[in-house]
Amino acid sequence: MPVPLVAGFPTHVTRSGSGARRAVFLHCSLAHSGAWAPAQAVLAERLDMVCFDRPSHGRSGAWDGEGGAAGLLDLTARIAGALAGEGADIVGHSFGGIAALRLALTRPDLVRSLTLIEPPLFAAIRGGPRFAAHAGAMERFEAALAAGDRMKAAEIFNAALSPESPWSEMTQAARAGLARRIHLIADENPVTLDDIAGLLAPGGLDAVDRPVLLIGGDLSPPIMDEVMSALAARLPAARRAVIAGAGHMSPVTHPQAVAGEIARFLGL
């Protein structure tokens, strides 16, 4: 069946839940909308949930590179906005969280609240030692990718974001799956490392007056906690929650705990 157009882009959309309150979920990079299914199952009676495969992910169309990394971020935010209807609670994981922030900055009328799970906006801590270390890892990542060593690039990326899940303990199939899609991370690096989209510009985040929940895992790399502290300092209505025993992939590894934090935040 043909994939419908959302905001002018071929987008695979799934809907679940029977609640009166709409929520739009944005998944992390290298995944697809199905990654949200376990957490959404916990919320099924409390939310009307919409999820979509981001451009170049799952069954959605491939992004054509228009506008560079900032264009990709804007496209993702526009799709989320088109699915929000008259307004929704927006839930974003990793790069999906950055796209959720973009939507709040460009179309605040469509955003009732934001739940951001470890958005990797590393540019928020540029100049610090952890940023320098991460940027160095990403330089090695880019070099491996340029040399055609996708497996090495995937290993470097995994070590940087998910050290609690060592490469040596992953199955060969899991490694191959990451390597096959790892170029998508390079597409996003100008946003995460350089803030090419200008999310951190003066007066931007400081003007977001919607309630914001920042969720992190206590096993995530320290750089993620530092990024979220920097974001919380600029978002006027932000609060934080920590998932015990979880790393960067908490919606997948700890869906019940993540869903519980979302429910408490939204007062469901």
C-alpha cells in the first residue's frame, strides 16, 4: 500500500490508544515507530497516541537531503505538527526530542507539553571537556564512515551513546543492523554538535512556556546529564526524572518506567 503524505512527505503513521488527550511520539535515530509500542501499551487507556516513522526510517520515505541537517530537523518537526491536530503532548526520544523542541519553538500553538528523553543537543555544552571528548569520538566516527568501515563507525557511536550496552556483548545481527543504517547519524551531526538549526540562539528556549519533562537514565553517559542540565536551565517550566538502571535507550529497555513518568507528568 502507498505511504500517505504528511506535511508533503511519505510518512508511515500508526495510531493507538483510546484516551481523549492526543500525544505524538517521535522515536530515536536508527529505530522506527514500533520502538514506542511497549511504552504506549501502558498508556493505551489514557492517551490517543500517534506515532510515525521519521524520514529515512522504517516505512517512511527517504529524505532527499534538501536543506541539509537543519532541513531534516524542520521536516521532522513539520510532520509532528501536522499529526498534532489542534494541539498535543509531544514526546521525543533522542534526536526525536530535538525535533520536538524545534516544533515547540516554531509552532508553540501545537504543543501542550514536551517530554524529552535525552535529546542529544551536545552543542548546549560546547566548550566543556565532555563536549570535546564527544566531538573527538565523532571525528573518529566520521573518519570510519568516510573510509567505508560502517561497522567501526557503528561501534564508535554505540560506545559514545550506550556504554552500558558494550559492542562486545551485542549479537552479530544487532551490530549489522546498526552498521546498515549508521550513515543516518552523520546526517544529524550538524544539528547535535553544531546547532546548525539555531535552537540554542538567545531568547529561544527561554521563551518556551510549555511544561517540559526531561527524562534520563542513570546509566547513560555523563554527557547526557550535562546536556539536560543545560537545557533545564534555559527552559522555564522544566522538571527532570531519572530512570533507574536505564541508559540512553530507556523507552525500549524500561518502557513501563518511562510510561509511568509520562503519566505522572501529564496527570493521567
